[in-house]
Amino acid sequence: MAQLILHKNDTGGVAVCSPTPEALETYTIIEIALKDTPTREPFWIVNEEEVSNDHTFFNAWELDVEALGEPTGIGIDYEDWAQEYQK
């Protein structure tokens, strides 16, 4: 089952990150999310099936933080990430 990383983008909409299989061979989805989510921004990891595949109004999407619950994690600075996780 594929998983996606969700976080707010710069305009307040939704950013959806789909890690490649190659990236997932080296890093966990959490490690990827920590790196790819802006510093100090919360992110959620969800199953792909939980996200609409109708992208007609993608720019109008909003994160329903109450429905998502507690964030999976918080993005960290790349230098901090590299020291901890880079392989």
C-alpha cells in the first residue's frame, strides 16, 4: 500500500509528496518527510487511498487537520537531517 506525505504549501494549500520506490529503498517515509517538509511545519503520512485522485480543483484543497489528527512529525532543517539520516 503506497503512502503519501501531506503538509501545507506556501500558499496555504496542500502539498502532496509521493516518495519514489528508489528513495524508499534507502530511507523510510518518515525520514523523507522530515527532509521534504518545510522546517517546523507539521506533516501527516496517509495511505494513498485516503487522498482524492480527482485533481480538478487541486489548488483549492485544504488540509482538514482535525480529521487528520496529530501530525506524524515536524519538518527539520536539511543540515540537521543530513547529520542524522544521510547515508
